[in-house]
Amino acid sequence: MNTKLAFLSHAAAILFGGMAMHYYKRFESTNGEASFVTNRELRPGGRPLRPGCAQDADMVARFGPQLCQNAIQAQFDRFENHVIETGGLQNFLQPDFSPPLIDTFSTKGRLALTYEQVQSVCITKCQKDSNCGAVEIAESFPGEERSKCSPAYTGKSFFRCVMVNPALGPGAYLKRVTQDQVELDKRNKAVVTFVKKSGPSLTSFEDIACNIDVAELFKAVNCRLGQGDDCDTLLTADFEKFVAPGIFCVFGQGVLKAGFTTATSLAAQQAGGVAVSDCFGCLSEAVKFETRDICPISATDNSTIILDKCGDLCFPGVCESDIATGMLCISGAPPSIFNGNLTTAIVNGPDFTCPSFE
């Protein structure tokens, strides 16, 4: 090697060696304190292995190196105003913390973190866990929106992340909600779900939801009793299959209770209609139907709304199964606003049938 070439090689070694030595240096902030650190990896010789990003040193110290925004975009699909739904008939007899739920993270209003910081922490946790396929990040109303007399009041925003493995059963479903529905929930003001591009995808909640319009439920019931307008759009196939049998059962029992053997007379029809109104009016007072409110957890459980609260009005000895299926359909329909409240919209499909204990 000639002298000139040797000199260039030596200079290059010094240059790139120096870059490798100092690449992880802390960057000085305006107040002179070390506050940022890079996480770029280097190949031998100092060349970057992948693009890095500036990170808050305090965040790194508390939670470890965080995934960069470009890596998040490359590895995760973002679904605004989507939640991960795991509750419902599929797992109501199982422990609360069971598959596919694998981890949670919450600031509980005690950590002064921004949404971007929480997003970074939760997505990084999911990316590092091979079992995690999706993470939901919800931001609750800030502390000043909560009662200052409450022990939970801290003045800080509340964040919560839920991580799931879509490959495990019972399943997790991706459920879309509108911003109005998010805010009406009175718990969240924003919610976003990130799904790993490389893992199993989340099934859409709409694929197994009961296809009925809960907001127009009473109109649909009247349509099934021969009254009302726009019935063609309200009496969907799912309404006829899952909700109507309970209506017919209660109607028929109301007719019999009034002393009629058939529903041919106007008086008999009125008696049946009153029975339906009384029963479903009682049931509708509980807007958020959890599965445990509908289905018994054992053969001796009489605490369901059909057997307990509305037992005197809904003829449970004859109609319990049909009514329960209808309620599972109603609570398993897409999110809707009913009587000023957000409906439950949990996973009860596609069969909408309570477990049998026989």
C-alpha cells in the first residue's frame, strides 16, 4: 500500500471510529442539562443500522428505550376511535384476566405523562412481547373534570392501555365507535388501537355483531306487533331470528294470563301488547346489559334480570330462553345511543345463546 493510500485509510479509521465512540452521547438541552439520548444502532465501523430518534432520558431511565415513531408506523396499523372488545358471552364464565388479555398499563392519574409518551411506552411494551398482537390506548378526562373531593383526584390525565394476543381464545375483536359515543361513555375522551402488522389480525366486531338498530328498538318491537312505520329496515333477519321469539312468547303468555285462548280479538291483542310493553320496559331500564345480567352462571343462579328484577313480568318459566337470546343480541349489537346512554356492545355472537347447565 502506498503512503498516500495508507494515510487515507488511517484517517478514515479515526473518523468513523470517533463517530462510533460518540454516537450515543447525550444531547444538551437549552438549560444545559442532559435530557435526550439516541437509540440508533451502529454496524461495525460506525454506520447506522437503522434510523434512530431522540429520546427523553428520563423516559428511558423509567421505561427503557422506546420505539421510534417511524418504527411504530412501519410495524403497527393505527385505528382511530377503535377499541378492543374482549367481554361478553365468549368469556363471561372465565376469570377477568384471561386470554386474550395479556397485560395492562395505567397511569392512574399519578404519572405526569403526555399521550405521546403513554403511546410510546405501551406500543414498545407490545412490540417487545411476542404474545402481544394489539394494544388499545385510552385517555380519560383530565383530573379537573373529576370531582376534586374524590380520593382519585390528582389533576393529571388518566391513561390506560390494554394489550391482547388475538391468536388466543376467547377472541378479541376490533370495535369501531364514533367520537360522540366515546365521549358519552363518560370515561374516555379519546381511544386508539394499534395492531401489529406482522401478527394475527383482529376480527372486526361487526362480523359477529347482531344486526339490529338498538336506538330504534321500541319501534322495531311495535313493528313486530303490527304497528309503526319504516318496519322493513327495522325488522332485520337478526331481529326476526333472535329478538322476535321472545316478543312472541311474552305476547302469547299475556294473552293466556288475561283469560283468552287465542289472540283473535282486539281485547286479547291488547292484553298481549301490554305484557310485551311491561316486560321489555322493565328490561330496558338496564341499558348496559352485561352477560352475567342475562345468563345464569350456574343451574341454581336466579340473580339474572329476567329471573329476578323482571321475573313477575316476563314469564321466565316459559320465555326465559327466548328473552335471554334477544337480550344477548341487543347487548351484542354495534354501539348505539339508547335512552341517552351508550349501549354495551359486547361479544355475544354469532349464536347469542346462554350456556346450558343440564
